[in-house]
Amino acid sequence: MKKLIAINGSPRRNWNTAELLNHAVNGARDAGADAEIVHLYALKNFKGCTSCFACKLKTRPHGTCAMKDDLSPVLEKISAADAVIFGSPIYFMNLSAGMLAFLERLLFSNYIYSDEVPTVFPKKMPNAFIYTMNMTPRHFDQFGMSARLGMMEVFAGKILGVAPKILRVYDTVQFKDYSRYESSIFDGDAKLAHREAHFAEDCANAYDIGRTLVTQ
Ligand SMILES: Cc1cc2nc3c(=O)[nH]c(=O)nc-3n(C[C@H](O)[C@H](O)[C@H](O)COP(=O)(O)O)c2cc1C
């Protein structure tokens, strides 16, 4: 049976990113795969890459991160899986800090400074990035986000051996009740209307990604 791991890079376990990942997991399960979500921020103790370079030593097997913390079992799970989804909110025009730390550990430990064998990841792994953000598509283009996020997508594609599928979910609802928060740059009612109009389709797209990753 195939296995899909969905990584939630939002600290919130029940909000936009998590909900989309739940749909992706359901898609994978409906296609006959085993699937689970890992909530990064539920892990008590983990860091990004500490630049120890153990993964580049000639005397040590490549492809494993030498750091031992709560990410270690997650990284092992991914090596044993058949597909992976990286779900992240956009924070300050980038992936969340937790997701960046996770990707540093996963990708750098499987990346070799060699033109002949740049990746030592043991298989070609279908993968996807699911992003959620306040930005509208217009803002996304205006701030050159495609190129910004594209760099990590290229590394993931090269190291995991398959170009990622991408789902961008724009203009998300951030609070249940906008009137309780200092947030005059947003129109809470318009946000809720946008969610009503689009979020079900976003979830359906996430479902399709989950299904496709384990059937391709
Ligand atoms: C620390 C922080 C920084 C954020 N920065 C941005 C940003 O630069 N651009 C953006 O579009 N949204 C930004 N957001 C909004 C989130 O990306 C958005 O609400 C996202 O859907 C949250 O995901 P979640 O509901 O799964 O937690 C930020 C939110 C937080 C908490």
C-alpha cells in the first residue's frame, strides 16, 4: 500500500492549511493509500539545519541528517513514504519558519555538492506545495511571489526527483471574527464571502492533489 505524508507548516492545527491537507489526505486514502498529517508545530523540539555537514562527509552514508531531535522520525517516515505534501502559510512573503527548518533538514541532507549526483534521495517522490495566504492573486504577482517561492520548489523538484504540484490558496480568512482584531486593512465580510465562494474548490483541488500523488 502506498503512503503519503502531509506536513502542516502552520502552527494552527485546524485552520486553512490543515483543512486543505485533510482534504489531500482524504484524496490519497480514497485512492487506496495510507496517509497521515504531521503537524510540525506539535513537535516539541526541532531546529533547522545547523550546518554540521555530516551529510556531506565521504566517510558517512549520505542521505540522512545527523541531527537527532523530534524531526528525526519524521524524516525517516518520509524516506519510507511514496509521496509528500508540504503545506505552509505564507509568513512575511515566505514559507513559515517551521516549514523552512523542516525543508532545510529534509532537502540539504539529500543534496550533494556534486554535478554528477546532486541528489541521493533514494527514490523519485511525487510531491506538492500547498500555500495559504492573505494575498490575492494580484498581490502575489505584484510582489514577485512566484519567483520567490519558486526557488524552494526547484530544489524540492531536483532533490526529490519530481517537479512539485502547486496549489495556492489566496485571500484566506485569518480570524473567526474580524471585528475583534485590529485589522483595518482587511474587509472581514469580503474575506468571508471570498471563502464561501472559493474555499470548497480549493479543498477539492487539494483532494485531487492527494489522489494524484499516490496514483501517478
Ligand atoms: C507571522 C505571520 C506573517 C504573515 N505574513 C503574511 C504575508 O507576508 N503574506 C500573506 O499573504 N499572508 C501573511 N500572513 C497570513 C497567513 O499566511 C494566512 O492567514 C494563512 O492562511 C494562515 O494559515 P493557517 O490558517 O493555516 O494558519 C501572515 C500570518 C502570520 C501569522
